[in-house]
Amino acid sequence: MRLWHENLIAKLPAQQLLGQHRECCALRGNGWGKKYSVVDYVFLYSPYKFFQYAKLH
């Protein structure tokens, strides 16, 4: 699982954008706070910041 930098989201091809969306969905809801070694850093910030990031799609 990886999260692309927000400046790259508008440049992602459709398949990568779909993958990014699925990864965001996996983190929210019941996935919030579960261990994901690559993206654990997102849990250091407010869930609202993640919501703002996810809305960029």
C-alpha cells in the first residue's frame, strides 16, 4: 500500500488512480488505526487531513 503525493494525483493514469482510491478506502472506517507498515505515518495526523487527501481523487 502506498499513498501518492498530493501533487501527483491529478497526473495519475486511471488504473493507478483507482488503486489509490482503493487504498484510501482500506484505511478509513474499520481499517483506521490498523497497522500498515508503509503508511502508518498517516495515523500521526488528524483523520480530517486524511479525509481532505482522499477527496483529491
